Amino acid sequence: MQLLGTAERQAEFKAKFEDVDGFDDFDARFHCGSHYSNPGITLHYLARTSPFIDALVELQGMNHDNPDRIFHSLQDSYLNALSDHSDVREILPEFFYQPELYLNLNKINFGKR
């Protein structure tokens, strides 16, 4: 994901990789500073399913996150990942086999956007 989007965005990630200061080993270099499989991103996408909603609430200090930040649209997530330099999330395998990801079958009150 980090090498998609605008030329400016791509150049920033490539520059991070080419900046070898402090990295003697080629394998230690990176394009983005956060790991793409962090628990917050995983929980963000799986928030409508159990037990992930419980873990997300715990991560957010025992509260639901701001309704504007709840996963609501693949298109918006993709467009944000193309434009935001800090958004390097990945697609989870559950996107392809778990329709509950897109439905609020547990009737969780996420608030109003």
C-alpha cells in the first residue's frame, strides 16, 4: 500500500527506505515506520464481530471509538490509504470470507457519524 497513491506519497516512502543512516544491514531498512499488521488496524476492521469488539473497546479505554473513525466503507478506507502518509493498513483475509465484517449483526451502538 505504501507505494500506491500520489507521486509525492510514493517519494516519501522511497526516501525513508533509501535513508541508510543508522542501518548497516539492508534488511533493517523500511518504507513505513509502523508495522502493517498492528492490532489496532485489525480490530478497526473487525469491530462488528465478536470477540474483536471487546478487544477494541478495551484498546479505546473501555469506550467505543469516535463514530467518525469506525470502519464503515472499503472505498473510504482505500482512498484514505492512498492519500494519508500514515495509513499503511492492509486488507485482511476476512474481507473475502466473513460477511459479518460489513454487517452490524450484533446491533452494536457505534454512535452517529
